[in-house]
Amino acid sequence: MAKSWKMPTWFYRLGSPRWSFEIMGKLLPWFAIGAVVLMVWGAIWGLAFAPADYQQGNSFRIIYIHVPAAILAQSCYLLMAVAGAISLIWKMKVADMVAKSCAPIGATLALLALATGAIWGKPTWGTWWVWDARLTSMLILLFLYIGVYTLHSAIENEITAGKAGAVLSLVGVVNIPIIKYSVEWWNTLHQTSTFTMTERPAMPPEMYLPLLLMVIGFYCFFAVVLMLRTRAEILEREKRSGWVRELVEAS
Amino acid sequence: MFFDSFSDFLAMGGHGFYVWLAYAIAVAIIIYNVVSPLLRKKQFIEQHKRRLKREQRLAERQAAVESGEQS
Amino acid sequence: MANGNEREMSLSRVFWITLRRDLMLAYRRRNDLVSPLMFFLMVATLFPLGVSPDPQFLSEVAAGVVWVAALLATLLSMDSLFRSDFDDGSLEQMLLSPQPLSLLVFAKICAHWMISGLPLTLMAPLLGLMLFLPQEGMSTLVLSLLLGTPTLSLIGAIGAGLTVGLRKGGVLISLLVLPLYIPVLIFGTGAVQAASTGLPVGGYLAILGAILALGMVLAPLAVAAGLRISVSD
Amino acid sequence: MSTPLLEVQDLFCERDERVLFEGLNFSLEAGEIIQVEGPNGSGKTTLLRILSGLSQAFEGDILWQGEPIDEVRDDFLSDLLYFGHLPGVKAILTPEENLRWYCALHPHTRTEGITEALANVGLYGYEDVPCHSLSAGQNRRVSLARLYLSDAPLWVLDEPFTAIDKRGVARKEALIAEHAANGGSVILTTHHELAIRDNLRKVTLGGQASPGERMEVV
């Protein structure tokens, strides 16, 4: 049997719910400011100042929501699996709570990517839904999130639920590249769309800079809501400990 | 500014409905993600506070009963 | 500890004994084996009735219909994989055996495939005929199912392992497992369609084989982990 | 004796927001029998499941021959016989087939003794009757027959005497005593008053007792 590795002390500090709760409380405002500034800036730039697309006109401005949401939805799944693996291997409570918090956030982000994709599709293709490779992969990603979320809520024991969710998300992470590859391949076979929405050669800087701002802004936003959810989760699970009692009484 | 007037900006060259609908959904989802954990936390704190008070009351009454028995 | 050679021998023995036990269990309840096959047949019958009996149309969708029906039939039989072992305590004894759990699980999955996936594969040409699948696609249909259905059993077992402790496991399995089935479905039907139009199918079958190999290595580990979690609750 | 066979250090377990036991310490030497006592719902079964490794829902340390149990899992499992609430008997197999499969999974067992073991639990002649035509008590006895087949040093038995008549209980008790006399160890729960006196210790789990008095080792 392999002995468990020794990790640096800060790693184990992260495992302490109280310490994590406090550090997240300190980090929260900074990320919140970052998220608001970047997203407002990026949205105004993208909506009002970036030039229109020569083919799609102004409907392309949906890209500033669609692409960041899609990127985040995928990153979030990866984070969920990594956090799940950490909680399985090192039995770290906080990692389990982070993994649990990821599922609903990721699902809403995937939903946002799908909704904006569909809305974008109407002026571009003339229909609300096209079996485009990206949209289809995103739909499957949403299914994967729903699976993890349902499994979580079906198991009453929180610890068991966390472990089961972690195993499922790890299985999902192994599958995601295969799914992506197979869907892309399937799409080239049944070529439904003449051009893809988001892959275009050489976007000028005044078009992609706002996109970059929005992507970074979305990451900050994700950090904020993940910390909010994890903090709520920490409080609920640690309600028997003294520090939560003090915190509740002080409020 | 890419647009000539504010009404042009709202119209988005005829695609206004789609663009604004997409942004509205985005705002809704962002707000949901921020508000729901905050609500949950608030709810938890209220419930927990009530529970702690109830436990305290019980403990006080227990103590009162015991001291009553002794006297 | 036994020396290496002896241990290896006992591992393969444990594998065969477990496989034989599960096959024997299935044989004693052989009436149950027919239901997934009937389900397979009925789902395939719904398409001509529900969409169109036009031979032209049916021959186009035959590959997809047969594959989807096979996938659903496999899914239907998945819940029973660990259910009775969980209910009567055999699963506890498997977990407490010093033999590697993933090996026992693998043997059980192999047995499950032999009594579900294999008969489905053998029955597929019949459905192909009913749905006017072009003659050229027939052998590829069987080959793709032969390579694909074991993967379906392996992936389905992960869902079964994670939900065995839950009462409403059956529905939940579909929710967990169906998205993971998509690559197999895509390449399986892709192979049959390619064969029907006279294109080479080697690539598709190679990918199906690769997915199967990956599944054989990783799925038993995931199933074992899932079972430990389910039983510990 | 230098290191005990099994050692439990500062074990804590909580279930459904209720602490079942905390600060539980005891050790088991070779040749000893430990009876876990306590009212219903005090966590006896949970403790046995934790000790056998089925449940991971605990905090604290369990040492097997001085080593953390997670690191010597394989050695521990080949030395363990676990008898739980569920008999682990397949209804559509015969008693003999059931035991054969058990022996294949577990080393330290003797396949050739199956007929004799079944005779010892009063199932002589039932070797090839499917278990679903046996009564619940007979099914439990099929599972108990494993005690006669096993050379595993550690037996963990959860209510082994349920659904067994008086004479059967006496014989099982004798078997357990013999196992201990030969240097084996047993941890068991039972509602019966044990006749065994030698090498017997009791660990008491106290259901609703106040904290601190929750458990004591007699």
C-alpha cells in the first residue's frame, strides 16, 4: 500500500473550514470589485464601442456573454473534478464543499451559454437551435452537471454524497475530451451549419479586447459566487463548532 | 462610440431584441448566483440563532428546576 | 503472503469463479434474460409505427435506431447488476475479501455483458432486416455492437455502483450514465452508416476498440470506488 | 504481549447529527473475546462495520498489529471473518455453492470441509437445496457455517445467535470459546447472556448517556 504523501502545511490549513471561511471572507471584496469593474467595462465596450461584424452585424455582440460563459462552464467542471479528487485522496472537508458548490454554478453557466447560443442562432441561422458541435457539447456538459447535482441531492448522507459526486465528476472529466472529439467529428459528418459562430480568423483588437476583459471578469465573478456558496456550505456543515456559534451570536 | 444615436444603440441594427435578451438572461443568471447563496446564509443564521436561543432557554429552565428541587 | 506466481494464479481463479457464479445465477433465472431482448425488439418496432414505414426512410435511420434501442436495453438491465448482491449482503463479503474488488467487479461486468450485450448483438441483424438496413451494413452493425456494448456495460456499471444504495436507483442511473454513452453511440452508428454507403469502417471500429480498452482499464476502478462509497453509507 | 492484534484509539462516530461514541479506546489481544454491549441504537453495528472496514464514517485511529489499518488493508482482510446483519447468502444458489464461492474469495478457508460445516449447523442433507426454499433462520445458519470453515484469526460477529435455537447457541458459543482458546480473537454483539467466562471482556456503548460517560471498558 502506498503511504499518503506529506503535503506542505498551507495545504492542510486549507483543509480547516474556519481558516478557509475567514480567508475567503477577506478575498471576496477584491474579486467582487474586479468582477464588477471588468464586466461593466467589457460589456460597455463590447456593446457600444466595438465595431459590428461584417457578416452578422450587431448580433455578434452576444459573443461577449456566450464565450466567457462557455469557457467558465468547462473550467468549472474541471475544478469540480479536481476538488473532488482532493477530497477523496486527502479527505479534505473544504475541497468537498467546493466540489459541491461547483455543480449548481456550472450548470447555470452551461445554461447561460446554451441560451445565448440559441438566441444568437436565430438571427444567424434563422432557427433557435442548430445541432452545432459547440452547442451540442455544451448541452452534454449540462447533462453531466445535472447528473452530479442529482446524485448529490439523492444521497442523504453529506459525506457519502460528496464522495459519490467526486467519483462521478472524475469519470466525467475523463469522458469530456472523448465526448468533445466525438461530437466535433459527428458534426463534420453531418455538416449542418455553413460557418461556426465563434471561430473566425483574425478578430481585430477592438473586438477581442473586450472579450478578453469579459472572460477575466467572468472568472472573477465565478470566484465570487463559488466563495459565497462555499462559505454558506461551511457554516451549515460546521454548525456544531464553537466558532460558528460565536459568529451567529455576534451577527 | 460605434452607434450614431442612443436609439440606434438600442436597436442594434435590427438585432436589438436578440442582443438585449441575451444580456438580460446573463444578468438574471448572475444575480441568481449571487443572491441564492446570500439568502441561504441569511436563512441559516436566522434558523441557527433561533435554535441556540431555544437551547439556552431549555438549559435555563433545567437549571431553575434543579435549584428549585434543592431548596 | 503468497509468492507472485501463486497470487497470479489465484487472481485468475477468482475471476473465473466469479464469472461462473454470475452466469449460473443468470441461468437459474433465465426468464429474466428475455425482457431486455423483448424491450430491444419493441423499441425498434416503435419507429416504423411512430414515424414512417417507408423503406427508404427506415434504411436511413436503421443504424441509429438499432443502436439507440441497444443502448436503452443495456441501461434497463444495469440496475440489477449489483442490486441483489447489495440486498442479500454478498456485496459486503466481496468488499471484505482480500481479492482486489476491481477484479471481482470486472468479472461481474463480463458476465453481465454475456447475458445482455452479447444476445443483443446477436439479435441485431434481425432488427436490421426489419428496418431495411442495407445488406452491406449488416456485418458492421454486429461488429460495432460487439465492440460497443461491452463499453456500455462498463460505463453503466459505474452508475450502478454509485446508486446501488439508493431506492430510486434505476432512474438515476440513466441520468448519470446516458451522457457518457454518447461517444459510443456516435462512433457505433457512424460505422454502420459508413459501411452502408460503402466507405471504409476500420477507423470507427478502431476508435470503438480504443474506448473499450480505456473503459476496461478505468471503469472497474471507478465501480469499485463507487461500491465502497455506497456500502459505507 | 508487545503489540495487540487490534487497537482502537480515540474513535469518534456521529450519525444523523447524534454522537454515537467518542473517545472510544480499547484493544484486542490474540485469544481474547470482546462483547460490545449497549442499548438498541447505541452504535454496536456501526462500530463493527467500522472495525471491519465497511464504513469509513469515523475519526480516530484503528491499528492492526500496530500498523494503521488503511496501510495493511489486504493483510487485515485475509485475517478477517465478518458476519453481519445480512447473511450474504444468494437465494438461488445452494448452501454448498454459496460457501464454495465464499471460500474462493477468502484465503484461510477450507473448501473440503463444507459438508461437515453444514452438518455442524444442522443443515445436513440440505447441501443442494436452493437457499430460497430454506427459512430465514436456516439461511443465517448457512452463513454461520463459515465459522467452521475459517482459519481467520479475527472474527467480527454481529448478532450471530439470532434465529438459532438454544442447543445451537450453546454449540456456537463452544465454537467461539474454542477459537479463542486456539489463539483466535472475536468481537461480537449479542442479546444473549454469554456462558463464556474465560478471556471475555465487555465494551459498553451507552445510547443516550451524557457526554463523558458515554462509554466505559469493563
